[in-house]
Amino acid sequence: MKPTYEQSAAAKLAHDIRESAEKFDGVRRFMEVCGTHTMAIHSSGIRSLLPENIALVSGPGCPVCVTEKSFIDEAVLMARGYDAALATFGDLIRVPGAMGSLASHRAEGGDVRVIYSPADSLAIAAQIAPKPLIFLGVGFETTTPTIAATVKIAKEQSINNFFVLTAFKTIHPALKALAGKSDLHGFLLPGHVSAILGVTCYDYLVTDFHKPGVVVGFEALDILLAVKNLSDMVVSDDPRIINGYKTVVREEGNPTARALVDEVFRPTDAAWRGLGVIPKSGLGFTELYRAFDARERFPVTPPESKDDPRCRCAAIITGSKTPDTCALFGKECTPEEPVGPCMVSSEGTCAAYYKYGAL
Ligand code: SF4
């Protein structure tokens, strides 16, 4: 059968990548920072097309995976202690905390609503008033503008039983923490996040770390082209930041969305699974919006975050290990019975390996 255009283009790119990779000695490891890229890479079988001396490794871009266990416990304690309802995106519902998951809290009679858009939580808040509704705010720069907009609407409409428990993360501090690793040689930069942040904001990868980056979309051909660009830049020792997703990402990003986030949230220190506390890598409320801060309104003391010592999630999301090195993978830890968040999240690396195999 005649190959499709995509198959021919993929074969040509794979050939060009192999040719490029023949020009350097040793293995070059490129990190896909974004969880959506992890799934796209595994579902399309891209890794099977790459030469042995190019490895794609996962990064910290799966928001559920980098969120510490204590966040789930904090939410459950708030709900129990203050008779509050919880609203969350579906990915979080089965993430295990030390005291169980949101799903088990719901099974015990807790009020947990799965929503598809932050705006849904305002409608729920109106229905259940005066009972408080706590929205679990997890995500990166792609998510925070819509949540900031929701908080702003809540303020304008004086919806005073709506609160947000924040565990937002910002990508630059984590990327800076990883960029110095000598076994990472380039970065596939997140497409959706870059639509908000732009392209020039990644220049520090080149100026401070002498490493290349390519902002890339989620189609297999786009990712292959980005890998070729990274490989070529390694060969020429000419690191740059390339925008490979020009249909969506503008050089300057989306200043309006960033201004909205800056109005509602301010940088705070944040704990990342695998990376520890990174200064100014999270978001809390600005003074103007602090009335919506669930942490301030419903103080609780969650147990210290302790992952199952056998779980390798922390090493996996920093590119140091792959899921098949975890003794629990596919045995005690499966998507049906997850031990760690990398298996729960639809963007988790363990879930991707389980669903699509190692290649
Ligand atoms: Fe953790 Fe499960 Fe992944 Fe092992 S397979 S690292 S236990 S999430």
C-alpha cells in the first residue's frame, strides 16, 4: 500500500535525525517538559523511530504528578472540618493522599464535584450556597488564566462561598532547576504554556546553560522536526530557541492573559515532587483577591507528604529514571490501582508507558 503523506514525512524526518545523530558521540537526552507531549510521543510511537543515541525523557510538566500528596489531604481536611464541597478536574480524583483520595472521600459521603471548566464551579457554588465550595487549583500557565478569570467574576458578582485551594506551578523556575543537569542536552518546550508565555522568555536556556529548546505542538511530525532541530543544534554547538509552533505561539505570548494572572495571583514558593521547594515557582493570591484563598479561610494541618518509598515518580519527572525501572510498574501499580500520581494522571509518564509500552 502506498504510504500516506504523514508516513513518508515521518520516515524522511527519522532518516534526517539518524544522519544528524551520527555526527556526535555518546547519547543525547532531550527532555519533553510537557505531559501532553509525553502522551503524544508514546501514542505515536516516535521513540521507535529515533536512533539509539537520542533519548526522549519526561519532565515535570504533568501538573498532577508534581503536586505533593499533602495537597489532597489538605483538601479532604478542609472539606471535613468546614463542611465544604470540593470541585476538581477529573485527573485529581484518584490521586492517593496519606488519608485516602478524593474518590474515597466521596465514597464516604463527601461532596466532590468533577468539573470540566473552572466556570462550572461558580454555578455549583451558587447552587449550594451558603455551603462553601473549594476549587482545587492545579496546573501550569495554560490553566491559571481561566482560573484567574473565574476568581475575578466571583469577586464582581460577590459570590462569597467560592474559594480556591492553590497548587499552581510556573514552568520557568522548574526548567531553570533542571537545565543545569549535565545529562540533559535540549528541551522540547511546551506548546500550550508557550502560547501564554511566548518564546523569548526561554532565552536563559541558551545564555545561562548553553542548551537549545524548541517550542513544539503535539502532532508527531512537529515533534520529530523539533527533535531534528535539537539534534542539529547539538551537532553545530549553536543552541537557540526555535518556535516550531507558530500557528499557535506568538513570540510575545499572550500579555492579556499574563496581566490577568498577575492581577489575581502572585508568585510564592512551591513544593514540587522530585524537585523540592522551588522559590517563586507557585502562585498564591494577591491582596486584592485574598478573600478567595481557601488556605486562609479554612486553615488545616495536613500530614507531611510521604510517597511510597518504592515509587520512582520523583526520579521519573526529573528525567533521571524511566517507569520500567520501578519494581511496582504494571504489578502493584496499574491505572486501575495506582500507587503514585505518574500512573494516575492521563499525562503521567507511567500511565503512558503502561498504555503504549516503552517505545
Ligand atoms: Fe510510582 Fe507507580 Fe510509576 Fe512506580 S509505576 S513510579 S509506583 S507511579
